[in-house]
Amino acid sequence: MAKKKVSKTIDDINQRIREGKVVVVTADEMAGIVHAKGPEQAAREIDVVTTGTFAPMCSSGAFINFGPVQPAIKASSVSLNGVPAYAGLAAVDIYIGATEPAEDDPLNGVHPGQFKYGGGHVIHDLVAGKKVELRATAYGTDCYPNRSLKKRVALQELSSATLLNPRNAYQNYNCAVNLTSKTIYTYMGVLKPNCGNANYSTAGQLSPLLNDPLYMTLGLGSRIFLGGAVGYIIGPGTQHNPDVARADNGTPLSPAGTLMVMGNLKDMNPKWVAGVSMLGYGCSLAVGVGVPIPVLNADIARFTGVSDEELFTQIIDYGSDYPKGEAVSLGTVSYAQLKSGTVPFNGQDVPSVPLSSYVRALEIADLLKEWIEKGQFLLTQPVETLPAGKMGMA
Amino acid sequence: MNTKKVVLSFPPSTVEDPIIYHLIMDYGLMVNILRASIDAGKQGRVVAELKGDDNQLKNGANFLESKGVEIEPLTEEIRHIEEKCTSCTSCVPLCPTGALNVDRETWVVSHDADKCVVCLSCVDVCPYRAVTAHFQ
């Protein structure tokens, strides 16, 4: 008699977590399990698959409230360690963006600029327990008479600090090359002339959204690992675009879904929120994101069992096409090929490297696995899953 | 054949002399300039790799000293700060000698000082400031 098909709920899995019976594996491990046992048996044996990614994620930043201040101030211009923050909010609310450079940064005045300190570094310094200098000016009102403020603040003294990243954990990303005859400095790293290197940025088979390609389990309210603490997916990130060409396994062949995430900055660890200086490009913040995928059925087991051989991206010329806004695919390449160290392109073997740290991604997936196994982290049912676009209209 | 990495400090009087030319043509040394900063009429500093047999290296050194050029061995050039390094591999394609390399099994980036020619390509490229240059 055929075995009944596996069908679990998140409540079932949470009950197993509480009982200490949950079986958790990383997406790396799941690839081998599904390959060896098939998706149905894998779904029977495995409850949760953990994923991870650690890379510069420019669309990141933190909401900070630095009040109360005496006398009261309605700040109109604010900087932290000389990095401007957006102050067009209530009196003492600001948003410090990851890519904001310091006011006195020479930028690309001497090209390529070094971008030594910016918003991402401020966030990292705060999380690392360092005091930062807050400067604020105001025009003064009857209720908020204070016109200037200068003080050194530490993260734990702030009334609130929330990391809220509009777009993280891109589901797939371009592989960048440079077909011009000059070195270029991009957000995809330094690209040598004449296709001297190929830079990509993903954790591949460990990457969160490549393990739930059709957004069956993730959405508003999904509890995740964010910056070393517990955080949440709060919806699709900006530029979330499910309607792209996909492989037979459901994974997109080009950039597609994204996550908007938030978490309490005060709980985070500086190892997982690191300031970044991209030569000739700008500042950013490297963020550690780990997402647990509940293995509710064989379909989800199959999706989480995907391996680098089955994941593909497009080669894009950042020397000429991308800057013109005319990025066209110059070829499709698998992550297994990219990870091997070289990709064949235009008759040459081009050295390839990830800008995303696989070591850190794996560490995140392992940490999240440990949290779940120890019963410290329960899964949540999203209030609304991420938009699936035309796929969801079938 | 021996190789020596050296820092050459040129006094103002020699800055406009073709000293490197003489090292190559008269003393048969292979000179690989790794870094040079020269202010005409002031001073110069060249980090170079000199390759030759013992006699060539000795005679070349004598020539440099006769011209008032100070020679110091180059040591402890590039420091790879492992605590800061996330193994993002941004530096790897820019390292001309493979001194900074990634193990494709563990994905850990490491620095092999023996292969390093102190070209400094890695220093500014590292997004995490995990590679620094130190001259001694």
C-alpha cells in the first residue's frame, strides 16, 4: 500500500520543535538528501531547511529615535559621525541609510573613491557598542525651541533603533563582466577590462529565496535570522518581480523576488551587520539574513533540495550595456560553473568569484539550525505570502 | 638565481638618474617594480623585486650604495586581518600572483606571503578593510 503523502502544518513543526523532536538541515545538506531519497521521503524525514546569505545589501538602513531631548527639539537636519540621516519625520525620528557617505567624503573626486565611512559603518559601530556623535539642527518652534544638539550616543541609550531594510536577499542576481578596455569600479566589485573577471553575488543553493522559488512559505510575518538576532520579513522588498523567466524547477533565471525585513538593532551582533566600502562605488552594509523554510510537503522538499547545478543566472556587461540601462543577457551560466572558479565566455576561461560570503552564509544556516533545534526559535505562518505575480494567478 | 624584495630610497641627487636602467643593463638584474613614488628634484621610493645570481645582486647593491640609494629589505608587507575578512573574495581576481586565494571547498580566503609582490591591488578593493599594507 502506498504511503500517505506528506502534509504538515507550521503548527505541527512548532510542536516538534517544542518537543525537541524537530529535524533541521541546512539547504546545503538538503540538496544531498533530496537527491538520495527523493522529495517525498525527504519531506517525511525533514521538518525545516535553513538558508543563509551574507553580502553587501545596499537597500538597508535603520530607523532611530534619539529622544527625549531637553530642551525639546524638532530636528530638521541630523548627522551621525558626520553621516547625514534623513530627518523628515517626527521630532527625533531619523533614518540612516547604508549607502549615505560622510559629509566630507571626497566621493569619486579622486577616482576611484575609497568611501571609507558611511551609513553602513555608522550602523556597524552602533551595533559594536561604540558611541557615535549625533549632531542636529532645527529651525525652532513654540513647542520645540531647541535649535541645535550635539551629543555622543550609544545604541543602548537610544529609545529605539530598528533595522528596516527595504530590499534584501535578492532571489538571484546578475553575473557581472566588463567588456570595455578599461578597469571599472562597480557595486559588483572591480571588473577588469576585456572580461578579466566575472563577479556574481549569491549564496546559490543556500540562498533564502532560491529555496522557496514560488514564495509558498514566506511573507509578511515570517520570523527569520537578521543581523545575528531574530527579525521578520515584513513583505516583498522593493523591485520584487516574480514575473521573470524561470527554469523547470521554478527558480528564476535572473533577479526576481526580494525581501523587506526588519529587526531590533539593539539585539544584533556586529559580525552580521558590517560596514562596507566599495572602491569607486560607495558605502554599504553587509547583512546576514537566514530564513527557515518549513518542509510542509514533497513540493517544498523538492524546492529546498535544489543544487548549484540547477540554478542559473545571466552574464551582463557592466562596462557598456548596464550603464546605458540596456542590460541584455550575454549568456546563461549555472552557479556550479561559477563556483568552479572559471566560466567559459567568448572563447576564454574567465575567473569567477562570489561577492557574497559562502563561509558566512553557511555559518548563518548552521546558527539558525541550532536555534531551532534548541527550541529557541519557532516558525511563523505568514499573514500574507510574497506576491507570486502571474504564477499565483493560475 | 635569487630573488630579493627591497625598498629603495633615492636621495634628491639621484632622482633624475636612470639608476634602474643601470641595474638591468650593467648588472644583469631582473627588476620588477612593484610600487614607485618619485618627486622630481626631491626624493624617490621604489619597492622592487630584484632577481639575479649572488654576484649580480651583490654588485648591484654596491652600485646602488655608491649612488647614495638606501636599500632595505621588504618584510611583513601585506597583512590579512582574518577577523575582519568575510571571505567575500573581492580581492581574489585582482591579485596578480594568487597570493590571495580562495579554497573552493571551504570558501575561505587566505593570504600566502611568499607569493605576495605587494602590488597593493587588494588594499583598497577589500570592502571590509581586512587587508592592510605595512612597510618596514
